Amino acid sequence: MPCNHPILPHAAVFCNTGAMVRVGVDENLAGELLADFPSEAKIVRLPRSIPSPVDVDFWIVPFYRKDAATAFLQLRGVKVAQSLMAGVDWILPWLPHEVTLCDGRGIHDISASEWVIAAIMATMKRFPLYRDLQNKQQWKGFATVTDGFLSESGPSRGQYTVLAEDLAGKTVLIVGYGSIGEAIEARLTPFGVSVVRVARSARDQPKVSAVSDLHALLPIADIVVLIVPLTAATHGLIGATEISLMKPGALLVNAARGPVVVTDALVEALEQRRIRAVVDVTDPEPLPDGHPLWSAPNCMVTPHIGGSTPEFIHRAFGFAAQQVRRFIAGKPLDNVVTDAGY
């Protein structure tokens, strides 16, 4: 059948109408996750160590597997590599340019945005501090509890001790306003915050500022949320200069990638009690034993689990099934990664 589909910008179109398509998946993938795949998809289960070449048209890249690059060397005929992760910085160095790479944009919106909200609320209400006291079986309140930012300044002085903060009225700067950024804003809106948005380039409706305006926006933010992809442009985006522009006591939430933040600059600011931080990603990662970020004051670390929920994998393979259907029908694929790295 002739292929007459128009080529859309940044969209991959394949002429596979009516053909059987070999879809490579991990050998241990549960059968229920394949229920939505079309009958024209021949599922090829790939072992962790592929002993000999295997023909695959559409490869679903395993999650953050260190052996993925080695596995690819044994695959033949791959036209599409579908990652189910939002970030593909770990794939780009070894995947040939002629293979169309699609990312998992949209799949993580719920889980990642919920993690960001939890990180913000836990910090505002000082849950890590009070959990530490619980582990010590200590009931401490009033003036006996401090993290360096709790205070009785203003009208509260002499009346009661401030032991937590309200999120309402705070200004939240979302750096990286893609689908996850939109989901974060949607979940923040009921709390009565002001949201400032930043992306690679400016746009309207809603108003999004360009990343070139970041230095002007950092001083007004009470909370800075990082949700950018890791690219050459975002590597080290938040360093000593950017942190120095943040309000004293401002909260930095990194749900992006570890190298987006200069680790030494972050540790120094935390140790000087200039800002607070919650990070789901670190540089290096995994964070090694004895690293100063583990014990830095006013910092909570989670081990890159922001997108990992039981519901996520069903969304992920539901999306993969849709992509395979598009591939078979010769329709443009979603989430094709461009030269920008996302």
C-alpha cells in the first residue's frame, strides 16, 4: 500500500498499514500489561542478556536499565525506540540517530506532580523535623523546636511560637512548564498560591516566561520547582549564582535530574542555612554513603521515586499500545524526541 501520509514537523510517520509488527519487550513483563496491544503486534520477549541477534521493529526500552545499550546492539531492524520515561538523556548517547526515539511525556504527570505537592506540603508543615522527633520519642513544641527558619517575628512574637507554615499565599516558580508542570499547577491551584511559569521560550495563554528571565524571577519565589529535562542547556541551570538570588529560606524542589543543580552549591547553601531543599534526584546518583547532601540541614532526599507508583506502569503500557497502533496504521507517533533532547 502506498504511503501518502503528510510528514508533520517533529513527527515520525511509517508506512506499516496491515503489516505484522515485531514489538520487543522485557521477558518478565506481565501479560496483563500487553492486553491493549493490537493483534497485528507480535510480542518478542527479550531476555536481560540477549545471546544472539533478534529482529524487532518497535522496541519498548526497559526502565533505566544499565544493560539497555548493550541489549540494543543485538537488535536488528529497530525503527522506533519507545521510552516510557519522561527523560531520555540516558538513551541519547547510544541510540543511533536514524532510530526514531519517543519519550514518555504525559505518563508521569499524575505521579510526579503528586510527589512535588507532597514535597512542598511536608516541608511547609515540617514533617521531616517532627518525624525525627517521633523517632526519638520526643514531644517537643513551642520554642524548643527549630530548623533555623521557624520564628516568632512580627505580631506573633510573645503570643505563640510558629511551628509550621501555610502554603496559601506563597509564590511558586515552576521551571520547566511542560505537561508535568501543568499538572503541578493544577494541583497547587486549590491551595491559593501564585504560580510563575518558565520554559525554554516564552508564550502566552497561560503566560510562560523564557528561561532567560530566570534570574529576574528567582528573587520573588518562595518555592522553586525544577521539572526540566536534562539537556546541554539545563545542565547546571541552578548553581551558586541562581541559589544566591533565591529568598532566604526559600524551598528548592528538584524533580528533574540531579545535574540540573550544581550539587556543591546546593550543599553549601544548605549548610549555611540560606535555603531549604527536597530532592528526588541527585548528582551523583545514586547518592553514595557519606555524601554531605545526606546530612545537609533542611534537606529531604528521596531515591528517585517521584514517578514510581503501581498505577504508573498501567498508564505507561497503555500509551505504548497506542503508539504501536499508530505505527501500524502509518500515523504520526506522539512524543517524538527532537534535536532539543525532548
